[in-house]
Amino acid sequence: MPASELAAAVALLAGAALCLSGAIGLQRFPDILVRMHAAAKPVSLGIVLLLAGAALRVHGAHDVLEIVLIAALQLVTTPIAAHMVGRAAWRAGEPLDPRTRR
């Protein structure tokens, strides 16, 4: 197995594991603010790792450029979306778990 295929497999598995940890966090965490964190942080890195693994598998420079653009847009939009969800929940008076600190 060539080194590029091994690196792609490792990146794909690591990305999938991070996306899975984000999904588990969405199920297990008690309130919206903590869930928002689980939905944004590991999933952003997980998607970038998945895209990196895909970029290692494709052969055209145009395809790699598209993947880099997708990763950049993902890294820009995910934190903004998570912030807006948290802000909307805070303004709506969503009840917080007693263990959540302000």
C-alpha cells in the first residue's frame, strides 16, 4: 500500500471518528449551549480531515482546489452558525442545565 493511500485512510478514519464523537455529544450533553459546542468543534475538524483524505485520493489539481475551497468554507461557516444558534437559544430563554456555568 502506497504511503498516500495509508495517509488518506488514516485521515478518513480520524475524520469519521471526530464526526462520530460530535454526534454522540449531541445525544449526551444536557443543554443547547453545550450541544452547540459538540456540534461545531469536533465536526469541523472531522470534515476537514475527511476532505483531506479525499484530496489525497484524487489526482487532478482542479479537484484538490475544489476540496480546499470546501474545507475553507466549512471552517468559516460552522463557527458562525454555532454562535448564532447559541445566541438565539440564549435570547429565547432556553433553560440551562444546573451544571452549566455562565
